[in-house]
Amino acid sequence: MIFLDRKLRDLSLEESYPQTLFETPCISVDKNRDLWVAIEICAQYLESAVDAILVKSAEEIVGTIGGREILAHLRKSPIPDSYFRTKIDDVFFNHVQEVNKNSKLVDLIDGWKSIGRAFSVISNNEGEYFSISARKMLEIGKRYKSGIYVSSFPKKEIITFKGDESLREILDLMFKHHIRRVLLENSNKFISDRIILGEISMILKYQDIENLLDIPVNQFKFEYTKDITTDLSLGQICLIMDKMDHPCIIYQDSIITPWDISLMLLSENLTEFSGQTYTQKKVCPHCGKEI
């Protein structure tokens, strides 16, 4: 399927995802469950599958919960017992963006910008709910051949930490700069909301700690991002990030995430969509023709 002379931003979700629109089932949790249940789920699925969990009351969707809501609660209530006494109902974000197959890509992402969360749900004819997150934008980027290269992305400051901070200081950085990950200076290691929730999950099970915010973050296991030195195309960087459990790359002095890919897909200059997955072209060294 090929669309010519149409802006990518104006394509419907059905046109943008002809085969995979209903591919990622939503994960849901009852609002009356203890908060530690949401921590367990988010520690497993944030970024790699979904970016939030649906919160339900009976069978009705009443909102979502993700890393932001849980970590905001952690800053206020760092005592471990709080997570077994606090209900999801006390913490969740009471809004969810629902879209349909005819919704435009621009409306989807503009909705994310307005609520500050890159997560929407869509239902099929059977009433089952599926998630659309910033990570799913990588699918479009992989199939799209454009003149956009990593060097043309807006520069975004890399926020770093030294490695000897407390969890309190790391969370302060995240909320101050409205970011989900902080990089260890002079390295390609980082700590993110998902990593923190995974560590908190283990602590709640096995350790006796009075104040979670006092934990030194050097006790946590960090993850690695990719440091890109070549000016790769949009398709190439989407292909790389789509294979990552924690999609994120560094290029020179800037960091690029699926959220940045989402914003680039709204560019006024993107007008041609190809249904072919991006692959590196092979060229004959003798005649110069593509193989």
C-alpha cells in the first residue's frame, strides 16, 4: 500500500498500521488492588510492550497508571508499607485517550502532547482493547523512506548523574526535567522509571528498608543505550530502537527516544509513505546499481 502526495500526519491509524493496529493487547488492573500490584506489572512491561496499564472499575475503564503516577507517589510516601496499604484508586491518572481506526496520526500525537502521556487505547469489533504507545511509532518509521537523518532531530539535552546519588535525587531530576531516564555521566548507562520500579519491586519482597528514597542508586542495575556515531536515517534508527528492550539512542550530545520519533513523523515535509520495511540497500561495487 503506497500513499503519494499525502502528508503522513493526515493518514488514519488504519492506513498507518494496515496489519498491526490490533496487535498489542492492553494490560489492565482493578482500581481496588494494592499499589504494589501495579509496580510488579509496570516493572515487566513499561517501554517493552505498553507504556501504561488500564485501570478498571468492574469492566469500565476509568484511567491509567504508569511510571509517572507510581514514582510521584513514591516521592510523597517512601515508606515500604505504603505500597501494601495504598490502593491503585488513590494514585491512578483518571483519563485515557481512546481512538479508533479512522483517527488521524496527528490527532493521536497531539492528544498525547495535551495529556503529557504517550499512550492511547483502541478497541476492535469484539470490544477488546489494544494499546498504541510511542514505541509503536517505530513501526511507521521503519517502513518510511525519508530524507530525515538523526542529525536533523532537534537537540535535546542529556541529563546525567554521577552514580553516588540517592534515589530521591534521581527522582528530583526526572520530575524537574520531565524525563523518564537519566544517563550516568561519561558512559552509555542509564536509569529509568522501569528500572527503578523493578528495583523497588525486589526491595519490597526481600529487603527491610525504612525509607526508599534514601537508597543509593549505585545499588541498582543500570541498562545500556546505543551510542550512534554515524548520521543514520529515520528508518535505520527506528530499526535499531525497535529491537531494544529500552528504546533509546545517543547521537553526539543529544538523546533520541520513541517520543522524538513520534514528533518527527508529524513533519510537514513527510508526504510519501511506503509499505516496505526499511532495509539497507546493497549496491554493486562495479556498476553502482542497487542489488
